Amino acid sequence: MRKSITEEILLKYMELRTDSRLDDMDKYIQHGSCTTLRHSLGVAYMSLYLYDIFRCKCNRDSLLKSAFIHDYYLYDWHEKDKTHSLHGFKHAKTALKNANEDFNLKEHEKDAILNHMFPLIPSWPKYSEGRLLSLADKLCAIYEIFKKNPYEDLYQMIKEGIQK
Ligand SMILES: [Fe+2]
Ligand SMILES: [Fe+2]
């Protein structure tokens, strides 16, 4: 792991968890045994890693913020409930609705959250932040299928960070 990226993630996490439901994401399963919070940490890391590799010109802070809350839908989609139907197609809208309630979002952050499920939803992100996030999200989803306790080091670092 790149230390500079993990420190950036910890700082943003501490900022975003204040007066929000960010920690609730650790109650909901995303894939396998991976909670939505863990997944979001992984996507945050991957987004910044890709940003560095591709030397992106987009807004790094917005990319990181969007990565943290792109799946801010706040429910366990495995639980049988008619509001969870078609989760893959609808959760980005729910995530944006919840995120709007808890955070001040810029236009390109809203776009990144709303369109991160491209190409499952036929709406391509308008801004680079969203395109990078969408790619990072897919790479992480594949990784999580094969890895037990994904992002364990990153997750533990965040948990220790909270206790300090
Ligand atoms: Fe998603
Ligand atoms: Fe995701």
C-alpha cells in the first residue's frame, strides 16, 4: 500500500464520518464478506492509485469523496425487501439521495455517484472523476469476489485511526 494514499484516505474518512451515516456502511454486506464501508475504502484507494498512474487532471479531493460515498445507499441489498429490488440499477440514485442529505456535493461529485454503475445503467459519467471512479469500482468488485477479507490492512488502519 502507498502510505501517502492511505494517510489521505484516513484524513478524508475522519472528515466525512462527522455528522453523517458513513460508519453505518460497515453494517451492510456488499459482496461476499465485504461490507460497503470496506468496499468504499478499497474503491477510494484504487481511485487515487489510478489517478496517480494516469496523471489525471480531475479534482482529486472530489474523486476521493465520491469514492467514499458512491454506494451510500445504506441498506443490505441481500435482505428481502421490495424496496431493494433491481438493486444494481437503482442503488446509485438512492446513494445520491442519501448523500445529498448528509453532504454538500459539487456537480461532478453528484455525477460520479449517480453514474458509477455505467455500463449497467446506460448513462456515462460526464466528468473525469466519475469515469475514474466507475473503473475503480469495477476493479474492486472483481478483486472482492476472489479475496477473503479484502483491504484488511486499510480497514484496520481506519479503525485504529478512529480510536486515536
Ligand atoms: Fe454501486
Ligand atoms: Fe461500489
